[in-house]
Amino acid sequence: MRAEFTVNGTRHEIDVEPRRTLADALREDLGLTGTHLGCEHGVCGACTVLVDGGPVRACLMLAVQADGCSVSTVEGLAGDDGTLHPLQEAFCTHHGLQCGFCTPGMLMTAVDLLDREPAPDRERIREELSGNICRCTGYTGIVDAVEAAARELNP
Amino acid sequence: MKPAPFDYVRAGSVDEAVRTLAEAGGEGKVLAGGQSLMPVLALRMARPRVLVDVNRIPGLATITPVDGGVRLGALVRHARLATQQNHPLLAEAARWIGHTAIRTRGTTGGSIAHADPSAELPVVAAALGATVHIAGPGGQRSEVATDFFAGPLETTLAEDELVTAVEFPAAERWGFAEFSRRHGDFGLVLVAAAQVDGRWRLAIGGVGGVPVRPTEAEQLLNDGAGIDAVAAAAAAEVRPQDDIHASGDYRRAMTAEFVRRALAPHGKRAAA
């Protein structure tokens, strides 16, 4: 079945089985392996991407459902020249990652949060990131990073 | 895991959805937000032959004020429910549903049709005496939510029927309290309290196969009993079972406490 959607501003047309999840379509059909798959049933948050501006679990949406939608993934965060997004910079600076598996989902969740709330406090950051599981950091560095990025983006 | 293969039909109308479900002869499944169905498919706990995607059906995502209450189209997403201002109890309950990414997709109709007894909207529907509007091959029917919920994850919905809207009466006063171990988890115990047409109603989730209305506790509350007496009565009326998350005794104790919390803002007047 055909589906047409944009990813980070680029138009793609794919022909996939209906059961193909959006996450698998991004990774397998478009080669955008920045979106990670952890649990594949909506618990871990690693595959979080933005669809039409809202955060979704890419493992809980079919690729054919994204037909006509605009998808944003972690690959779209850095500038064309490789300049990291302020959130990515802050994750580096504040030890917001160790193995990096959860990072794309963390980043996309944080992008959405800072889009809606320019200056969330630590409690709010924790609340919003509670749907994303990290097994390395203990989360403190991630919360630090999002807090620092918020200040950078909205001084 | 990945879902098993299925045929996919993007329904363009309620009629088409119902017709497709009827043709599937019991092997069809409605796909709305997918936040419960997709995990079930991924874990292969269900293998429907046909998935009927209702997301693009026009007119099902409307929020309509009705007699002070609100009629929610089946496709109203939890994220929008959490920010609407027509019905504060629904807004509060919606904020407790999963995480932001779940609320982006999850729908009112899906939550009601899925009928998880630990989910927020079924509990609020039971507390308010909501009406579920259903389309089927024979036309429209509607049913009071407490009759619609038939058991854990079970409703009176036939294989070829579709929830199209849910009508929630207004609450003059209300309270909502939920206990979960981690933010975004299903509640171990959740309580919705609502005063509808001058009468308090209570519904408790997580303590039975369907949201439980503790009728004796409601009677005490409407007779002006103190909150502790109401909470104790509610706890005595539920029969939660032991499971991996909590013992039945613990859930019963939490029932008393969360009834207290749901009613706390109204303590003085309820006791007067």
C-alpha cells in the first residue's frame, strides 16, 4: 500500500505492507535509523517522533496512517552544516546520555515540551520525560540538559 | 514484535466503517488512536483479519456543548480533551492519561470502547452517567456507560458496531484522584466524584472488572455524612483482587484514601 509523507521537510513515497509501523518505515524503508526501537509496544519512548507537530510513538502508528503527514525525526534537529541543536549540545555538555539508545526519543520529547512551554521547571521536565525510559543516566543529566537548553532557547 | 498481516481499510464514513466491520464477520477491528490496539497487535494477542481505520472519517472529532455538558466525537484526542474548557472534570482526567505522546493519538471513543477498568475516561463516564452513541448496520443506538461496560475490556458493542460519540453531563461540583506508582501508569485506584443534577455520584476504577459505583457511599454522601464515613463505605463496597501490582487489601485501603482526596475540596459542604 502506498503512503506519501514528508520527513524533516523531504517528501517520500513508500509502498509498504499495512502492518509496517511508522518506526519501521523510517528505519527500514527510508534508512533513517536515528529513530530507535526499544520495546515496540509503546512503553519505552525511544521511537518518539513528531507527526504534524505532535509527539507520537512511531511504533504505535502505521506507516500508511502517516499518509499526507509531516514527520520530524532526530535527523532533522541538527543544521545542514552539522551544527547541533541546542538540546543536542546540552545533552553533550550535561551528560544527558551514555549509551545513547534512548536519546532520539528523549530529544524529540524535549523538543515538543520546549515548543509548548518555554521555561518548564525541573518537576515539569521530569513529568514530561516520564514516558521515556533511560537505563544509563539516572535521568539527572537529562533533566539538567533540558533545563539548560530551555534557558539557551528562551533566554 | 511486529503485528501479523492484516487488510487495511481507511474508512471514509461511519457507514463504510460499519459495512466493512460487518463484512469482516467478526474478524475486523477498529483502529482509532491505536494506543491500546497497536501494542496488542505487536504482541500478537490479537490477529484481526481486517483493520478499519476510522481516523479520517469527517465530523467525528468535534466537541459540542450540550445542556451544560459536552458531547465528544469518538475521535477527540486526549491532548485536546486535556486543554478544552467546556468540561473541567474531563480536562483533569485527560491529563492523567498516559504520557504526552499517548495523548496526542489516543481517542475518547477508543478509550470508552476498549473499556479498561483502570482507564480514566471509563471511570469518569460511569461517575457522570455518560451516554455512549453507537452506529451499527441497523442505525444508531445509545446506551448509558454503566450498561455499556460489560466486564474487563468488554462492552455491549457488537462486532459490526462503532462508537461515534460520548455525551458527558455537566458536573456542578467534581473531584478526581488517581493513585499510580509511576507517572503515566494506569491507576492502581482512581476515583471520580461528580455532582450531577444535585446528586453526588462516585465511580472507582482499578478495583473491579468495570468502574464500580459504590451506591451506599453515594447515599451517605447525599445524606450529608462526613467524608470519612463515605470513604469507609466505598472501601467496604469494592472487592479488588490481588495481582502483581498490589494486593486486594491494599487497593481497598487506597480506595478509602482516594475517595477522601477526590472529595476533599468539597469536604465542608458535603458534610454539611
